[in-house]
Amino acid sequence: MSTAYVTQIGGVPVLVLKEGTQRAFGKEAMRINIMVAKAIAEVLKSTLGPKGMDKMLIDSLGDITITNDGATVLDEMDIQHPIGKLLVEVAKTQDDEVGDGTTTAVILAGALLEEAEKLLDKNIHPTIIISGYKRALDAVIEHLRKIAIPVKRDDLETLKKIAATAMHGKISEAVKDYFAELAAKAVLQVAEEREPGKWVADIDWIQIVKKHGGSLFDTQLVYGVVIDKEVVHAAMPKRVVDAKIALLDCPLEVEKPEIDAEIRITSPEQVRAFIEEEENILRQYVEKLKSIGANVVFTTKGIDDIAQYYLAKAGILAVRRVKRSDMEKLVRATGGRLVTNLDDLKPEDLGYAGLVEERRVGDEKMVFVEQCKNPKAVSIVIRGGFERLVDEAERNLIDALSVVADVIEDPFIVPGGGAVEMEAAKVARQLAMKVGGREQYALEAFANAMEVIPKTLAENAGLDAVDILTELRHKHESDPEGWKYGIDAFSGKVTDMIAINVIEPLVVKIQALKAAVEAACMILRIDEIIAASKLEEKKEEKEKKEEEEEKEKKE
């Protein structure tokens, strides 16, 4: 690592970069990058699979997160090295795109780089390795699309199995099946066919409300929306059956003028007239709501105390300052229309719900809008003994919702338990035999890297990785049905994964492979690291501080 970039002109040294700049190049730069990637992959390895362990992460404020979700672990680790940050991005992209497979993507990227390092030591150029990796990836994706099993989008039982696989080893086995059913039903409810044959399952329309207290089995799916607010007035009804709901984006208050206005009042009668007029305006608002048949009101703005009194007198349940995101969900769930001006409200703008009720959940009151006719937005209220458990349950549930949504949008599944990676290794080895030349080494390196997933699954389950890998390799290469076989971490045997319902969406596996190969190729292309001097930053900070101190003295 050199600290400045110096070149010679006629024997005179010329400084090209600023003093304090760090520079590494050639094999040294590659080794540093690969070492960082391997270290991060190593951290995540122990979390993989149903027998994976958890990590406890403590941030600078002392807040604790306990999880084995790859994206969460990397996000909370606050990694400083740029290559580390790149792998965090890989995990985040994987999470945003398909919601699962983050750990797999990062471990595979680490393994691909580890294998590449061995080839670099044999003087094989990085571009040959990159070319081989990309060729192997294309062949593997083509093969996976051929063997993937098509499923019906509305097959609840299959969707439950997929959700349960995503939650393996994350929450207790008893709760896993219950959560899997909630996830499958919730996603099926919000899924919609936008074009013939093209389905969209947007899990943003599934509202997740966390409240600690009770047990995980008290978690419930509400076919409607849960508003984390209480009814504004004590005299209002707390339960409305056959609710006709007005959704407002305007206040039930007399609006203040935008500019300061001075009004001279000379007698008590004028004050009374003022107050009466204000009451009159608010009464008219309530009369308008009553006349079109609304018996429930939700607004994103405020409700005046006098308006609250009139609403209560009219028997209308009202909730104020509802979040905009919750309001959008209410529109989709109740079929109502969000109105920005009360004068525009018509009977056909009202939404419908079979029941609107204020309930106590834990130590807070919440308003449940449920029994909607065909809600395209639903809610899941997660309960659990303590806050950390509820947080982890939410992360697991989001994984389950994501994989179900993936299968509804792209209805193909593949076996889990390392079966896909083992099949990918077989495809890469077969291709290596046909290719020959130096690229053959890269294809074999790709195959070896793929085997890190079944190997890690075996190690995390306390099994002999060498025996398991040997048996798996034999099964995949000799048996026509061998592609279905992976590791059953519970029995410790090589098993048909489809038969024991360990299945994953095809799109998750393809995305993980693509992300891993792209990250590895990008890191392999880097042959020089030039880190800017920290001296300038410190100097600027010092100057800023001095300026502030002088300002304070003057004041």
C-alpha cells in the first residue's frame, strides 16, 4: 500500500495525488477485496438453513437486534470497507427484488471470489474468470428454467409450503405453519391480474401492525385495515355494523385565514355572532355527512371539538389524523374514494365495511375496519411476548409474504435444501468438459463455489459435509430424478426435497445466482484502489468548528 502516487520525469519526482492518499494496485488490491468479501460471507455462513444460528447486533445507541436474516445482519453491521458496502447492496437488492435468498447471494459471492483467488495464483487473468462465470451462469439459468415445476397461482397448499420453507429455522416449528397460512391467504387476497396472464402481488398493500403482548398465536389476519388511532370522542359509538365510510383529506374545522387579519369587535353580541357562525359551519359539515348516509368518518386532518360533539350526537364514529399510507389502504379495502373537499362528497364515494370497531390491543386502542366485501388491502396484527420477538416475527413474515408473491407473479418452483446449487455445479462441470482451455478452470471454479451452499447447510446441521456432498454429487449425476435431492437438516439424510415440501420460488434462486455472479465479477475487475486523503476532511471540519466558536463569542 503506497501513500502517494509518485512518477518520475527526468529524474525529478512529480506528486500526482494529494498527500495522504492511499493506493493499492495489482494483485495486492485484488487480495484485499477478496479477503473482505470472504470475511463477510463467513459471518453469514452460520445463519444459513433451518439449523442456522442467530446474530445479536448492538448499534451505537445500544439498541439490540437479534436475527438470522442476511440483509438485516449486513445492514446493522455498519460495514466501512467499500467492498463490504458493495455486498450490503447485493443483499439489499436481493431483498428488494424477491424478498428472500439474501444470505445465499452473499455466501455465493464470497465463494466465487475465493475460488477465483486460487485461479489468480495460477496466473489466470481475471477477464477469463469473469467470462467463465458468466457463461456458467447462463447455462445454469437455462437448465433451471427447464426443470422448474409449474404451480397454480391459487393453490393455497403449495403457497403455504413455500412460505413455510422461507421461515425454516427462523421461528418455532409450531408457529411456522400458522404464519405460512396467514401469509398465503394475505397475498392471495391482494393479488390482481393486471393483464391477461400477468399477475401482480404487491405486498405493500399488506399492512403489518406490531403490538407486543400475548403470544405469536394471537397474530391475526384482518380482511380490511387496522388504524393505529382511537375514536376521537368518548360519546361516539365504538362499534358500527354495516359501516358506510367517508374518507376525507380535509379538516372538519373552520379554517384559519392564511394572512393575519384584524377584526374589531365592539360589543358582546358580535362575539356571540362569531361563535354561533363557527358552530353553524361545523354543524353543516356534520349535516352533510349525515345526509349522504355516512356513519363512519376517517380524515387525514383534524376534527374541531365542536365538530366532534355534533358527530357524536349524530352517532357517527370518527377518527382523525390517519396516516396517508393507511388512507390509501382504506380506499382499496372499502372501495371508497378519498375526497379533498367535503362539498364534493356524494353517496357513491362512501366505502363499505361489515364492521368498524375500536378494540384494545395490548395497552393501546386501535380501530379495526373489517369484513370488507373484496378488500384489495389487508392487515396482519403481529403479537408476541416481547418487542425483539415481535420484530423478528415481522422480518420472518415479510420473507414469507415475499416468496408467496414471487410465485404468484412467476408460478414456478424448485427444490430447496441445496438441490439447486448442486444441480448448478453439475451443469457447470459438464460445460467445462466441452469448453476446454483456460475457461475450463473458471467453469470448474464456479461449480466448486456452488457447492458451498449444501456444504454450509450440512455443517450448520452438525453433519459430515464431505460424506453428504459425495452422496449428493453421486445422486445428481447418476439419477434422472437426482435434481430434486438436497439435504434434510432434520433427519441428516440426502432426501427428495419436493417430497418433504421444501420448495422455493425459481425467481429467488435465479436472482441470488445473478446477484452473486455480478458482484463477484465487479470485484474481480478492480485492480487498483485509490482512497482519497482524510486530511482535507479533518482540515475542513476544524475550520468550520473555529468559525462557529468565533460566532458564539461575538453573540
